[in-house]
Amino acid sequence: MKRISVLIVDDSVVVRRLLTTILDAEADIEVVGTASSAAVALTKIEQTKPAVITLDVEMPGVSGLELLEDIRRSHPRVPIIMFSSLTQHAGATTLEALARGATDYVTKPSGARSRAEAEEQVRRELVPKVRALGARDASRLPAPVATPSRPLPAYRATEGGARPAEILAIGCSTGGPNALGEVFGGLPPSLGVPVVVVQHMPPIFTKLLAERLNALGRLRVREAQEGDALERGLALVAPGGSHLRVVRRGGRAFVALDQGPPVNSCRPAVDNLFDSVASVFENRALAVVMTGMGQDGLRGCERIRANGGQVVVQDEASSVVWGMPGFVAKAGLAHAVLPLRSIAGEILTRVSRRTHLEESLGMEHAHDR
């Protein structure tokens, strides 16, 4: 079995040892080198040709962002996982790194009471990402070949969805911040429906993500708070660490947050959001699933379809990881399977310019205030 080769770039010897211990313990992963500086990192990339690189966000001298750009100039496709502290500054730098070409990120352990607990926190987050991204590098893998006895998995896309959508619910994970930027950049400020988003991210990061999306100057975007009313043209991002549900109270639609158990190892979970949207909006719900690991959103899309709503997913070629959208597509739940650049236009064709549930759900337009 060929092991996934990893290069660790971090100025801290403690972190380098921690990551090496975690990754080398996996039978299918191999640490082929470590680097404490930008110069050493660039040399070792050429020497070891890693399948995945982990890169500290806050490097001395040449910063993590500067090194990221240097790597991308010579190695545009190698997956790079940023290793970030769970702080406001590090979160902002991590989002900037994603915008500049980083593939994903892992947060440093916080609140761990022992080295073993810290290792477990990092292992839980890092190992699945190394596996998924190491396998996703198409330049290092043979092209799949279909045979009569073992056909490739196929998806079934249908065009339907009889009723205009009255809400847009989006779920994404790995690669999601950039995908959301692409989609939100293509939606008009006058979008006639409310938007609710689950992006798998920790606290602090989700608030910063909402601020970055809001700065695009299209839709109004902010992190959701308990009791927020749904408004047309307003996008609410689920806060890290809280599930977001849409509820109906007194004839109006609101956001409800809770810290219930993780679902699909995630909190917030896409399944929880989609399930609630299907319950409140029934056949006028539109769910969009974009790039991400795992299958969070699959069960929620089943509920959306069962209630007559619409489902659109991102295609494999444009996804960083075709896990979440892939499971939905292969289950035959998608009305459309599209490249990222086409999703905003598809949303516009599927939402109603005039909302028919305004009176029953008490929604206001975000720009009418």
C-alpha cells in the first residue's frame, strides 16, 4: 500500500514532534520531512515531493502567508493544510490563506488537559483531512477505469422542483469558504429569499467568514444569533459550536441555536439545518450542498426531497473534496449537479422573485428597513 507522504512546516519543535507522532502512527500516512523555516521548506518540497503539506499560519521571518504564495507559484496543486490557533488574529490569517490558495486548515488543540488529549484533538481533525486531500490530488493518482464487472459509481440528476424556492439553505465544509465567496459574489443584493448557511468551522472563524462574505458587497451576511428573524436578502451563517435550525413561532420564521450533541461529528451540522428547513418551508425549500468531507447533509437532503423541495450539488471536478455533494448526487437526490461557477445562476433560476410565504412567515426584506 502506498502511503500518503506529508511534509510538516512549523517553527515550533514541539508542534513538529506532535504532528509527526500523530501522522506516523497511521499505517497509510508517512511523514517524509519537517521544516522550521521557509527556506528549508522550499528545499524539502523539491526533495520529498509530498502529497500533502501542513503549514503553520504564523511563521517567523517569512510569514505563513508569504510561504504559501511561494509554494503555490511552483506547486499549484499540492494540498496545503494550514495549522492555526483558535484566535481572532489566527482565524483572520487562516481565512486569508484559504483565499490565497490553501486547501484546508486544522486548529491547534485548545483546553487540552494533557499531551494525550491534545494529540487526540489534532488526530481527530487532521488525519481524515490528510487522507481525503492526499487522495484528491489527481495528478498523483491513476485515472479510474470502468469495467463491466465493476462499474464506476454513478449519480442520477433530475431537473424537477415544481415550486419556486422561498429559502436557500447551503451546507459545505472543506473548500467551503472559497466556494461560498464564489456563489455569494454571483447573487444580487435583491435576492428575494432568506439564506441560511452551515460551514463546518469552529467559533471565531464563522464570524470572520461572515464578515468576509459581507465585504463582497452583495448580500448582507452576518453570523446568526438566537432569535434572528429570516429576511430576504440576508444570509445568516451558523456560529461554530452551535447547531442552527429554522423554527416557526407565532406565524414567523426565526433562527434557533442549540449546543446539542454533534451530528456526523459536526456542530453545526448541515443535516440539522436542512431537516428544519424542510419542516418549515416544505416544498419551497432549496438546498445547496458544496465541497466538503463526509456525508453531512445527505439525510437532510432526503428530507428536503421527501417534502417536495429542491436540491443542487457541486460537481466533483470543481470540489476540493467530493464527499458531501458526492453522497447526495450518488443517492439520486440532486436535481442538478453543477460546477461551482454555475451554482449562483442555478439558484437564481430556482428562487421566486416574489415570495408567497411572506404573510404566513412574517419575513421582511433586509434592504427594506
